[in-house]
Amino acid sequence: MVTDERLVTLVKRFGRDHAQAMWDAGLAAISQIDSIIREHRIDCAFEWVDAYLHAPPGSVERSETVTFEEEAMLAADLGFDATFVHEVPFVLRPGIRFDGQARFHPRRYLAGLGRAIRKAGGHIYEHSAADEFCAGPLGVKAKGCTLTCNDIILATHNPLVGVSGIASATEFQTKLALYTSYVIAGRVPCGTIPDALFWDTSDPYHYLRVETHRDYDLIIFGGEDHKTGQVGSTTECYDRLTETVTTLLPEIDVTHRWSGQVIETPDGLPYIGQAAEHQYIATGFSGNGMTFGTLGAMIASDAILGRPNPWADLFEPGRSALRRQAWEYIKENADYPYYLIRDRFAGAAGRSLRAVKRGHGTVITREGTKVAAYRDESGATTLRSATCTHMGCVVAWNDAERTWDCPCHGSRFKPNGAVLSGPAESPLSEIE
């Protein structure tokens, strides 16, 4: 229910009715998840818990406390269970408690959902890339087969072109900004932290989740968001997260780390609905993917079945990104021409293969061409074009994840050039 975008900001940007509708939509999605879990008896540790938005460690300005008080009053006035608290449990900082939020294990939930789909007669095909989309008749080609259908839903995080046409799909991409977010996890003694959801007001913010086990609690701590491909060392992002969480929990035993991508939009609302005739998309979830992903399915299925949906107009993909948030739109897309020009004229990080260390990648210049060169642990090298196949920017090496990341629109590629995530749909070209 509670969105990454602060409620006060949403009210200023869209008005009270639309801000309330956005939070209502999140609550409806949580209710839908709860209903599915109950109906299909999915064991995914679903629990209703409290959530806390709180000040970060350090001194707190009086103005921030007043802001928390005002936001809690606004949320309560709009009908949501929110209360200002002087000291949030565990962190002991002022903040807001939101009652009745949900927590569940997403992979266990999806596994149960998959079983329910198959039981109802549906089919799920893994490792079956959509190679081509057809407009007449509507269909998708995959693994040499053509599947015809009445409607297509692109549930691909970052939408594929599909039948939209390259021009409209490219224009739509300018309304999306891809950010990389980092997570670490570790064990602490049972009961060290209350079973609740926590996130602070840092920029970028940090969040903390608890997964209870019989002999220990697993702490999931994330943050350090930045636009994909635009930091010098991604390893340092993990280092800062580890330093922050060990300050809060000196006894934690960090065991895992990973990263993911979140997609932001200029106005803070996701895009959900029809992108072309009989083609639906859902993207731009920011940090609320589980709720807005569910909402996307609700809106798309209602549209296909001809049922009205109260939130369809609010999240409609065709709404103008420039109408009310021109500055945010321009600011996010300023990266594209900047990186395109910089990469064309700036010197490469390395001038020869000698600059590439084992287990690392470097963009080098070879006969006037920028090459993405990777050397594996055995010393073997892989050479690919450093030009992103989406819109021509030059990729950068991600040292923590060992991927090639595009700083313009967030495409990611494996060391061998294969597409890891879009908007790019074609691999980095081979270099002889």
C-alpha cells in the first residue's frame, strides 16, 4: 500500500483524490495476493505486519519530525492506518508506523501461483524467448513455433517492442529510467529485530526486512541505488551497505549479496495498460514491484475481459510525461545525449588487451573501434562491440556483477555479449 513516492509529494503532484487512489490500488493488490494465497493454499510465509518509515541514523532536524507528523496526519485523514511515533522500534528514530502491511516470500508465492495456473489448464514455457511478434494475425514466434492469440501482455519488467512499432517503443523508452539497487543478507540471533518492514528517508534510501527461521533470523538490507552503468565501482556499493548494516547490527554474519533493477518514471506512477492494440504492458514500478506487478495483472485482465477498472486511467501508459513533470522527464533523459557524446569522443579506459585483468572487463580501442574486452580466470578473452544494440551508447563494465551495463537506458549484457536485460533485444556484436 505504502509507495516509494511519499504521500505528501503525491498529493502536491496529483491532488488528494489521485494520491488516495494510488494507495488504494496498492491495498487492492495486497488483498488480491492474500486472496490467491488463501484460495490455492500457497505456503509462502504471508503475514500482515507493521511498516516503519523512519529518519536515518544521526541527528534529526526538527523540520523532519514535523514532516513525519504532517504525513501521518495526511495518511490518516485519507483513511489509512498511519501513526507518528517518536521512536521507531530498533532504530530508535522518529518516523511513521503504517499498520496492516504485507510480507511474503515472492519465489515461493510464484511457485505456488505456477502450480495453480497449470492445475487450471494453463501452460508455462520456460527458456522460450519471444523471437518475433506478428500483428496479423496477432501472435508470437518462439523456438520455431507461432502462437496466435487475441491479446499479448508484455510482463517483461522493461517492455519489449512487440507490435508497438520501433518509433513508438523508442519514444516510450525515454519515459523510463533504469536504476540498479543492491542487497545484502545475513544472519542474526532470533528476535534481534522486530518482525516488521523498515525503510529510511536517506537519498537513496535504505530498507530492511526480516525473514524468520527456527534457529536464526535472516536480515535483508538494501539500497545504494544509482542509474545503471553510471558508477565507477559497483563493488563499493556493496561495501557501503555492509558498513551501514554492521553499524546497526554488529553481530550480523553477512552471507549473500545481489543486485536488481528498478524502473522509475517521471511522475512516480507506473505505466499499466494498453501500449498498442491488444498489447498490454506494466512497468515503472520503482520499489513496489510485487504490488504494482499484481495490479498490472488486474488492470490488464479487466481490459481483456471488458470489465471496468477504477485505476485504469490513473496508470494509463499514454499519459503525457511532459505535461506535469517536464523537469523530471528532461533530467532523466539528459543522460542519453551526454553519454552518447562522451563515449564517442572520450578516450577508452584501456588501449590494448594488456589492460584487461583476469576476471575483469575493459572497454578498449582497437583500430579506432571501441571494444568490450573480457578476460576470464583462465586468461581467455572475449571481444564484443562496446556499442549497445538499443540506441548506440557505449557500455561500461560492472565489476561486482561481471556484466556490461549501458549508462543511457540501462540495458545489461553478459561477458559474452548476450542480453541479460533490456531494453536491448540483440546481443553485442562479435569482434573478429
